[in-house]
Amino acid sequence: MPDFNPTQYAVPLFVIAVLVEMIWAKLRAPEAYEPKDTLISLSFGLGSTIAGALLGGFALAIFIEAYQYRLFDFGPQWWAVWWAWPVCFVLDDLAYYWVHRAGHRIRWMWAAHVNHHSSQHYNLSTALRQSWTGALTFGFLFAVPLVLLGFHPAMIAICSGFNLIYQFWIHTEAIKRMPRWFEAVMNTPSHHRVHHATNPRYLDRNYAGVFIIWDRMFGTFEPEVDDEAIRYGIVKQLGSFNLLWAVFHEWIGMLSDIWRAPLRHKLSYLLREPGWSHDGSRETSDMIRNRWRARVAAQGAPVASSVATRNPIAAGSEPA
Amino acid sequence: MDIPPLLLQTAGSLAAILALAGLAWWLKLGGAPVLVGDNDIRRVASEVEDGFEPLDWAVSQDHTAALARDAEGRIMLIRLHGNRFAGRILGAKAGARAAGDTLTVGCGETWFGKTRLIIANPNPWAEAINRISEPCHA
């Protein structure tokens, strides 16, 4: 069995890439980075690695148990079945799409995933802003069907590692658009900027990991428009650089809501979408988008400059 | 002495984190945006709450914070956070205190903190904010 963790090897490349993007920012867009925000984002990354090392064994144990009940058997040398690797990678990416979508639509899961979105910046350090509490949401269960199909847990872990590595480079404002064919199939900086935006038109869109085709297939795709500046972060910005508050604020908010809610609504605060409230005092992303649509229809769309027009890399390429 | 790999990895990562954050500081990345005109207030207010249209506002002397009021009488507090702006529509837990030309506003959230604005005639703003705190407005 191969003992290989691709993300371990990628860490030095992550550091170098952040360094290069900082130099780009110095020359082109100094506002793209903010030292305290960078410190928080990278601390999230470190804490996430430690949490993964401490809690990851639970998911592995579930996978190994589930593997006993697999439908298909690739044999004792499963790693030598070459075609299983790309199939596993694509199916793992499909599972990622759904776990990611659930991470935005189920408050219990959002309580962990919000960490990745709570920066008001969008740069390569944001990519490393990963949750410490992901294991508490049982998101790994979305990959169990792959195990039951017969893909070995180690194969899935390696594919997930490469998936994570792919997603690193798309967290940048330095690249405007990739070539048209690439934008059509793959997740790109442009598509993922949309995902991190709080503009009403962009809320809860583009959940893809590697292949943007899942969003196109399941009706959650939204292209980036060039005449509207993107604002990043969460609907209610944190306004604090306290690391522990940044890690746990949504857990505290959710548990507080559950505590105070009438008995029949308690479960809804756990399982319904972020922003839902039993008395209608808050807004979900759908409500915000609908209110925005109604306002735009009545007044006409506001026009602003694109966030990515300063991009020096793909200036000549055609948008998808 | 054998050092556990996780400890070694953590120490290395911590060093890289501090180095990168230090580099961002050394390169003077970030900048300090300010609220300088009507368009800035309108833009930032609509970023805090989509559709919020300020009718009147007061900007702090240093241009890093502001209060804005819309047609419904809602009051929004805006302040600099890093090199971005963050804000809140003030609710029943908000409070304000005026002293001379200094107005200190809290939105009721511990971690959002209190914001100090230096504005001309802060008393009407303080009274309006403290009125929100009254139970009949909750």
C-alpha cells in the first residue's frame, strides 16, 4: 500500500507561492494583503493541520470499516489498477461538490466551513484558512459511497490531497481569466472569486472543487461579471482579528440560537441554512438575493469596476 | 532525542507563518483606506447591508469610521477593520456616549468592539442610538 501524502510535499510550494503573490501585490495591488489578516489565515492553516492529525483517525476508522462491505474488489494490488485513479479522482471531486454545498446550506456544517470564508481578502493565504472543527460536522461521510464502491481509503485520501492542492492556486485576484476551454471545465480563480463573494448575486454559488461542471450540472453556477466589484467575506463581517473568535463564532452563535429557540424550532437552527430564523428576523442567502433582484428590477443594476481588471497575467484571454 | 514529526512540522509551519506575516508587514501591504466622500459612504453602507441607502451621515475626523441613517431611521455604524470596512446596523443592544466632540459607539457585540468617532455635534447621534436601546424599539 502506498504511504504518500501529497499535501505534505506541497506545503513548501504553498509558502513560495504566497511569497510570489505578495511581491505581485506589492507591485500591483498592495491592498490585496493585510498583515493581520494574513497571520490569522495562516494560523487557521496550522491549527487545521494539527486538528486533522488529532481527529483524522476517526474518519479513517470509519472508512476502513466501510471498506469491508465494498461492492467491487480491485484486488490486493488495488493501487496498480491505473484506471481506478482518475475515476476515483473524479468521483471524489463529485463528493467534494456535495459536501461543500452542504457546508453552505446546513448551519451545523457552515459553523466549521465559515472559517474559510471569514476573511475580507482573497489571496493565496485565504486558501490555507481551513477549519479546525471540520471533523465535528461528519462531512467525511460524503466519501463513504466511494469506499463502498471499492476504492481503497488510501486511494481516496491521495485523490483528496491532490484535490486540495488544486484548489490552492485558484484563491487569487492575480489571474483574471484562464483560456475559454479551461474556464468551461475546470474551477478557476474567476469561478472561485464568485464563491467567496458576498455580493447578493454570488451568494452560495460555484461550490466546485476541481471541475466546475458539477455547478453547471446541478444549477449552482454563476459566472463572474466584470462590471461589479467583488466584496469578499461573510454577510456579517467579523470585524475582529481575534483568532479564537474567528474559529468558534458560528458555533457559539448556533448553540446560542438553539438554546434560546422554542423547542419545535431547535433542530432547524442546526440543520437549516445559515440565516434562517423561526421569527423571520434574519435573512438567508436566498432571501438576500431575492431582495436584491427585486431592487435591481425596480431601479436598474449599479455599475462598478471589476475587481480583476488589474490582472497582468491573462489580460488577452477571452472570457468563458 | 527524537522529535515527534507533528511537533517538527508544527514548528516549521509556525516559523513560515511568522515569516510570511512579517513579510506582509515589511512590504507595507494593506494600506489605510478612508471614507472621503458621499460615494464612499454610500458604497460601504451598501456593502454592509445590500440596499441600505444613507440619507444623512457623520464621518469621523480621521475618516476611518462613520454613522449613517436611512429613510427607515435605521442607523449603521461603519468602521475600518484592517484595510477593509465592516459595519453593523445598530439594534437594541447598541449604546453610545458623547463627550465633547467624541462619540463612543458600541453595537453590543463584544468582539466587534467599541468605535470612537470625532464628529461635530455628537449628542443627537448618541440620543438616537440610545433610543434604539429602549425596549419599545427592540
